[in-house]
Amino acid sequence: MKKIISTIILLYLSVGFAQTKAIDSLTVQLAFQKTDTSKISTSIKLVQELYDENEYNLALKYIYESEKLATKLNYTPGLSKIAYLKALLYTQKEDYLNAINHFYEAKNLFKTLQDTLAIARINNQIGLIEISRGYYEQGLNHTLSAIQELEKRNLNKELKNAYKGLASAYFKNEKYEQAIEFNLKRLKIEEQFGNKDQIIEINKNLAGLYSIEKEHRKSIDYYERILFLNPENDSILTDILPKIGHEYLQFRDFDKAQAYLSKSLLLSRKTKHIPSLIEALNTTGELNYKQNKTHLAERQLIEAHALLLSNPNKTEELKNYWLLKTVDSIQQDYQRAFMWQNKYYNLKDSLEQAKITEAAAKQNKMLNLDHFQEAQAIPLPNTPQTDLVTFGTNKKDFDKLQLITYALLAAFVIVSTFLVLIYRNRDRRNKYTLDLEAKTKKIELQNEAILEQSAHLENINNVKDKLFSIVSHDLKDSLTSINGFIDLLKDGSLTRQEFDRLIPELSENANNASLLLFNLLNWSKSQMESLEPSATMFDIREVFHDKLKLIEHKLIDKNIELVDNTLRDFVYADYSMIEIIIQNLLTNAVKFSKSGDRITIANHVSNGKTIISIQDTGVGISKENIQKLFKCNSFTTVGTKNEKGTGLGLSICKELVELNNGKIWVESIMNSGSTFYVELPKAKQATPVLT
């Protein structure tokens, strides 16, 4: 016993004055205590203090001395706690085999003491170790068996670790609903502790899980919570921005997707964070091809591909191949599309094969580990220490274990050989299947291209028919009317007074022809994607006043009141395009107003942008027709005096507004009137960096 005390004193001296007062006090107390169970209790407290101070090697030295004394006294409560602490120390040292061995030893001892809480804690620890090593099924079984006891006692510190492990295991097993459930439980606890880093991690997990489940709105909510917690943290922003952009893209909100992805590209380039840059380039490429900007999409995807060569990321590489294949198919470069498709399927197959091989290796390793743990499990102690033998001390058990090990190894060799033969045969079949599939895909791509080309030709033909229809009817009518007036005047068939009375009508026909021709030119350009705005700063009020002059006689003719609430306000846009937008909207307001109705024009500033509005108290628009207004080039109705239209006005308005980084929308109630709104920028918009 003197040797034990001397050893403990020497250990204390080796620690010196680096430990806390609690450690100092316990060490002194331990040195002068009697050799009984109280000394074991003090030693266990000291080990716990050292464990909390991360002094694992020193704690192990104390635990070994304490184990000798507890074994000599046959003190089961002490032996159970010592085995548990020893397992915790080996866990911290990442010696998981010894850790699991001692956890099972402690578990058997605690069973004799009927300590359900200690058993739950041990099951949780074993479960977390198994999950960290990739043995998810075993980990889930152990940790789930502990949850009820831990929840009953509100042991939040241990519960949050348990929930983290369970969420991870369910995610790896692709059971996403359960992963979400335990992440939410963990989040609730971490919010109580106020651990910001952990809260961010869990929000990111939940956002990713909801994305997999295609609940994109929830995914966006959790990503934006992270931005709220760390609005200026570049490290977090580079990681999160491309993911929010991706979610808005899946949600088909292209404007917000563009905004987040542009920020992501700028920040990733600035911080030189290549993984985020690759992700942002891939997603921006997807956004642009979905908006028919295939050349721009191709440039971004090729840049991402070049970065992936020196910065491997299999998930993004798969996405990159698929997007490149899609873009090249749209551009009718079928040879390159076929190449990207082959790369995609080759990588996908290799990843799936690697996953199968890894799962088989883990299964074989787990079989050996299960047997090893059974052999390591120590029988329940109710006899002296000589009964508490560990693996290897009993010759008979050792021989039996050795025989089983050899049998398992032989079985493993046989199974491995069988798997190799199956794999080779499967490889040949796969090669044949892939070749056949590749040829089929190539034919499908060619068929798709033919269909796309046919659709394109049909669209061009429709545009041509529409142009001929408008030129032969609407434009012809206006010009014929003007020409008729001129002929009458030239022949002297009209007196000067009669001609003066007809001037307003002549002016209206000229304005209608001018507006129609302008609409026609812009619409045909938009069909060929050749419209380009030339933006400048100008006063929107001046445009209104210029265009009001063109409809004054019509207002008087139809007895319509005009209320001008416009203010002096500058916008940044293409002047001629905004002219035609306002002229179209004013003409429509007059067209669908009755005698005695009122038209109100106004503008105001909202969120740094100018909103112009043109309101009438006319016939209004039905809900069904509102859906058609900006989507169909041929939708038109007659006015209150049977005025005709081409159906191009609002369609070209939408095109021109969007070219000027604006928005257009309408609010209307049948028989009460309509209000058209146009939002325009007040300053030059920051050009998104997309390449």
C-alpha cells in the first residue's frame, strides 16, 4: 500500500502547479487517505477533474492505480466507474477498440448495480463512436436505446451530442425525414446554450436536407437565417450564397437566384475560394441556359470544368458534365454533348461502385469487430479479480477465437474471389450496356435536335404570318386613311375649313400608324433577340407630357377626364423605349375608357426605384385575360368605340421594360378599371459578374 501512496505522490509532483485548485486539493487528500473505498471515490473524482482539463495521459495513470485498489477490495461501484472513465479516456485518444472494450466492461458492471442512467450513457457513447467510424446501423441501435432515459432526465449536454450523431447517421443512410427531426431537436437545445457556431451548422444541415427533399422554400428560410446570424462573415457567405442561389433557381425565382449568384461569384473571386466559385459557376450556368443564354452558360461551365481539374469535387463534377451535355445539345453540338454524357455516366458508375466496395469492406470489418467485442466482454463481477480475465488470458478461449478468426478469413477470401469474378462479368456486361445506351442516347439527342429545329422553324413561320397579317390589315388601314385625306385635299374635294376639322382624325391615324410601326419593329427585333437598350438619365415627367399631347383630341372626343399627378423624377433607361411603353399604356387606357371615365397618371419612389402608374376607371380586365396579357402576342380586344388592336402593345411593353431592368404588372377589377404599374431603376444597375 505504501508503494501505491508513493506512486500517487510522485504523480502529483510530476503535475506540479499546472493543475487547478480542485486537482491540487484532491491530490493532497488522496495522498493521506486510508486505503479503502473512500480513496477510490477520491481518485475517481480526481480522474474526472483531469479529464475535464484534457490531461488524458495523467488521468490514465491515476485510473490504473485506482483499478488495482478497487480490484483488491472487490469494489464493484468503483470498478464500474473506473471502466467507464477508462473508456472515455481512450475515446478522447481515438483508441476506439479499447474504448468500446471498456464501455462493454462498464456496461456489464452497471447492470449488476441496476444503474439505468449509466447504461444509457454508455450506449450513447458506443453509438456515437460507431457512427463516427461509419457503422451507422450499429450506432443508431445503441444511441436510440439511450435517448429515452436521457430525455427523461433532461440531460441536454449529452442529448445534443446524441441528436447530432443520430442526425448524421440517418443522413448517411439517406433517411432524410429522421435526419431533419433530430437536427431540429438539436437546434432547440443549442439555442438554449446560445452556441452560435453550432446553430449555424445545424441551420446549414437543415437547409441542405430540405433541399434534398425538394422543399426549397424551407431550405431558403434556413439559409437566410444563417445570413442573418453572420451578415458580414466572408467565410460563411462564400459557402452559403451559391446554395441560396441554387434554391431560388429550383423555386424558379430567376431574379433572386441571379442576385445571390452574382454576389457569390464576386465574393468567391475576391476571396479566391475555389470550391464556392465552382459551385457558383455551375449554378449560374444552369440559370443562364434556363433563360436561353446558352453561350454565356457555356463559358461559365467551361470555367468551372477547368477549375475542377485541379480542385476535384465529384458532386460538382457530375453536375458540370450534365449541364455541359445539356448546353451542347441545345447548341446542336452533338459530338461534344455525347462526350460529356459519357464522362457523366462513367463518373457516376465509378462512384456507385466505390460505394458498394466500401459498404462490403465495412460489413466484413464489422463481422470481425462484433466477434472481437464478444470475446472482450468481461463476465459480471461477483468473484475475486482472478475471475475478471481479459481477452487472451484464457488459453481455451484464445484457441477458440483463433479458430473462428481463421474461418472468417477463409470465408472472406472465398467471398472476395467470388465478388471479383462477378465484378469482371458485370464489367463486361456494363460495357456492352453502356455502348448500347450511348448509341441510344445519341439517337435521342438527334431526335430532340430535329424537334427543336422544327419548333424553331414553326415559330419563325408564325412570326412571318403575324407580320404579314398586321401589315396587310392594321398598318394598311391607317396608311390608306391618311392617303385618302391627302388625295381629297390634292383634288380640291375638301375646303380648307373641312380639312381643318379632319386634322385631329388625320393626326390620330398618323400616330396610330407610327405607334404600330414602332411596335412592329421592336416586336420583330425581340423575336430575333437583337434589341439592345441605350440607357441615359432623363425626367419621366417630360415623357408623360410629350405623350399626352398625342391623345388630347381622343380624350376630348371620348369625354374622358385626365388627372396628372406626375412629379419631376429621373430614371436611368432607354428614352425611346420608355416613350413607347408610356404611349402604349396611355393609348390602352383611352381605348378601354368610356365617356365620363377618368385616367390618372402618377409616379413615386419606392425602395430606390421609380414606380409609374396609369390608372383608368374603364371596363377593367377579367382574371382570365390578365393571365394572357403579357404572355401571348396575339391577345387583343376591341375598345369602347370598337377601336382595334394588334395584340403587340403589352407584349412589347414587357420586353422593353425587362430590357431596362424593370418590371411591369397590372391590377384590375371588372367594370371598375385597371392600373398598370412600371418599375424602373433610378441609377445604373451594377452589372452582374457572370464570367
